[in-house]
Amino acid sequence: MTVTRSDLCPVPNFKPISLPPPPRPRFRYPAHRVPRAKIFTSHFLDPNLSFSSPQPVPWAVGFWHLPASCPTGGDSPDGSGRFPGRVWPGLGASQKGGRQDCGAQPCPVPAGAFPQPWERGQLRGGGQGGGLMGFKRSRGAVGTWNGHFWLTMRALVLLAALVAAAAGMETFVGHQVLRIVPASEGELQKVQELQDLEELQLDFWLAPRGPGYPVDVRVPFPSLQPLKAHLEANGVSYSIMIEDVQALVDDERTEMLRGRRRLPLSTNTFDYATYHNLDEIYAFMDLLVAENPNLVSKLEIGRSTENRPIYVLKVRIWGLWGDRRGEQGQGQSQPSPLLLQFSKGGPNRPAVWIDTGIHSREWVTQASGVWFAKKIVLDHENDEGLASILDKMDIFLEIVTNPDGFFFTQTQNRMWRKTRSRHSGSNCIGVDPNRNWDAGFGGPGASKNPCSETYHGPYANSEPEVKAIVDFVKNHGNIKAFVSIHSYSQLLLYPYGYTSTPVPDQKELHQVSQKAVAALSSLYGTKYKYGSIITTIYQASGGTVDWTYNQGIKYSFTFELRDTGRYGFLLPAKQIVPTAQETWLALKVIMLHARDHLY
């Protein structure tokens, strides 16, 4: 039968009327716990369409009220046009009921009640080929009309999300990452204004920097429609980079659980191609030290806010160059994080420092740090370049620079960035440890708002994770290269970030960056940009490498690893090893240059 437009039930504009946003629950409350006397009803611009439920939208199970004129509306179970259904953020509507012989008759989908994954369109029923007309079916969504339309999205993933919610973990169901590209100063101002709207709970992954530069922002489900309306009203273009944040989080968690079936008995059987939790990384450090007692040692340089050790690894061929006397107390004024040191010489030789994970949610950095540690052990003799570096210099490697934050990302909130310190005058927790250094502290590019992701803290070096490194660097006194590794954006940066004044060594640092990026790109063709922080990304005060440069460490660099936004902080585990491999090539260029230009 040929269906013409006049045969169809009119497809309403499902854009909701502006209503106060619903509360943001940590998880979906069981229906039996919601008072039955209260019914929440959502009305839409089409007066014939509404949704009623004992639960507030967007977390709701209830009834869709469709027009009786719809081909299915008059044939509902009670003839009233009421159909049992549900609304889940990011999962869409699930309808039940309707005529058994609906066939090819298109029926309206009340999908506009939630902007994603559908914002418009119809549901085409009939047969096994039933699907969505006018837009792509969301990944994992299946369904046929045939009297019942069930929309499902990865049942196992949903189960994992429910388990996470029951455990008190923050979930990101319905959250999206939007890429906003302001084309003018006026549009940029409109985007910058969003940073002050705390009620939207926006999480800026890439902050506003200038016209033409992308701004990536994670948007909670209740804020999606207001934000999109704001952007569209001001003519600001945007696209969806990540359609379902929770799906990526669940995929990541599934991979981690699969990798824990067997505990590694050595660093040779350790899985470098998956993400690991804090205990597993610390266990890896212990295995590496136990397997290489004449090469690797572990230093505790401080304690975190929550009293976790801060470790640094150090490599040294002790049998040839000396013993371990005085090692544990070297350069320390208090207990602190754990560090790995790689060295062939005596105390306080020229050294290279590498840290990863200062921003806790940047998991590919900690994973790369683990890979670097094993790579140094494997290649310290057969790699002529690395051997020559260790002949003249020590290597210190801090894999988990922010242990409290990293633990929190594993157990509570995958998107946590800051430390976990508390400060008087605010209920908000944490400080951005890359805004807490005494280099233009408190200036532009850092926030004085304790709830901000870039909060600089009450004073410079207030965070024990930062203070531990400051004390170590000052007491050591002979670090020649300092590399702090972040993600994402694929950048290699050098000072300054807090001022537009070029550093005295700008020309040399730029040349080193050019060579390092060329080496990195030679492996997989990954494209990096390079330059000073303030000219390449944005102004940022209180940063790590600005402070180290001002301390006389000329070769101070920051990496921003993969990718450029397709996955952002949720880079799939299959990219860990390629990311670490290519980054290692760039690190070797920097270390070799420092070896050949000691000062």
C-alpha cells in the first residue's frame, strides 16, 4: 500500500516547553519508592502530546498520550490513546501497544522529549526490517513495531551502568560532548559566558581560546536542550563529538574487568594495552623493582591529601656505580608520592624528570608512564641512544602524580580532574594541580572559584602533590629536563603560559619541539602542533613547566597526547601502546638534546 503524507499522523514539534530543569539524580530510583499520589506530566508544543509518570522526566516510566487520530492512537489498550512507555536519557522512548497490523503505517515518535539520540523523525514499523526514518538508528538500538516496539541499547552495558549506580559511581547516561566553534569575537563571548552558568553543570574539556578554535564541552542530559537552544539562537555552530559518554565509560570498564582475570606474575605478562587502577600500577612498580634490583629503585617523595604515597621510579646500575645508601632520604623534607628513578651514576647527577597523570582523568598518560618504565628497562643496554643518556643522566618517572584524583576516577567519578583537597569557605573539593604552581599564580587562565575545574587553590603549592615535586626539584638541584605529560589535543608545548613574553630560550625550545614532533609523527603519522603554551592553546597561569623553567630547567615541556577530540579523555585502550610508542620517540629527542647540551 502506498502511503501519502495525508495518510500520516502529523509529526509534532516535540521541543518541550521551557520548564524548570528536573533534579539530577545519581541513579534511577525504583518506581516503588516514588510516592504514587504525585504524577509528573510533561507537556509539549503539540497540545495532543504529553507524557505522565510518577517519576520526573528525564528518568521516567509512565504513559505516552498520543492523539486519537494517529493510526495507533485509537487502538491503545483502553482506547484512550495511552500507551505504556518510558524515557531514559540517551536511550530514547520505549513504546508498547498499538495495532498488531500497523504494517507500514508510519507513527509519530515522542522522541523530542529528550534531544538525543533523536531530535526528529518517525518510527517505521512492520516486519523484521522495521527501523527509523529520516535519521540514523542509534548504535545498539534495535526494534520492530509489530504490536510492540522495544528500543534496547546494549543490555550488558546498561546492567553495568546500573551496577555502577548502585555502587555510588557517577554515571553519564545521556551526556554528550559537543564541539563548539565560535567564528567571531561576539560568538566567543557567548561561549565564554557559559563557563559562569554553574546550574548547567558544563564540563569544559577544551576551554574557549579564540575565534575559529574548537571548544569541547561535556553536557549533562538536562542541559542539552537549553545549551543547544542558546547556541542556535546566537548562531554559534556546534557538532556532536561523543553522542553517548556513558557508552564509552562502560566499554572502558568492561575492558578493564576482562583484563583482571589473571594477575600478572611479572612485568613481562603485565597487560600494557589496557587501563589499570592505582593498586595495579603500584604493584607493577614493585614487580619492576624486584625484577631489576640493580637498575630500578622506588622513592617515596610525599603523601597526598588522603595520605596515599606519591612514588617516583629511579633507574641506576648500582653494582657498577655505588650502593643505595642515603637514597630514601635524598632530596626529601617529608614523605610524599612515589617516583621511579633510572640511573647509572652517583647522587645528584644531571637528571630528566617525566611525570604523568597530574590531571587524574587523563588515563592514557598514566598508562603511557607504565609503558615508558618497562621500555627503559628493556632497552637500557641494547638501545644506544638510551644507554648514552643513562651514562650521563638519571631519569625520574612519576607515573601517578595525582593519586587521590586517580583513585576517585576509578571508584566514583571517571571525569574527575582535580586533587581531592578541602579548603575552608567552600563545600567544593579539589584544586587544579596544574594551576597551583608559583608561576604567575592566580593570574588569567586560572579560576578563583573553588568549584571550577581550573581552581588555582588558596595559595601557591597548597597541594601536597605539587609541594612534593617542588621540594624534590629544589633539593635535587640538577634536573636539566622536565616533561609533564597530559592529554588530549596532540600538542607539544613549552613556556610560557602565564605571560606572552617569550622565554629567552624560545628559539632553541622551538627547534627541539620541531624535531621531537617529527620523530613522533614518523611512527604512525600522528599530527602534532607545537609552540609556546600561550600562543598554541591559551593563557594559563600557575602551570608546572612555567615554574620549572623559572627554576632554571631550560628544557621544560608539556605534552598533550592523543587524540584531537573523537574520544577525548576516554581514549580506547587499544590506542594506549601506539600512543606510548610514538611519544617515547619524542621523549628520546628531548633527552638526547639535553644530554648533548648540558648547562
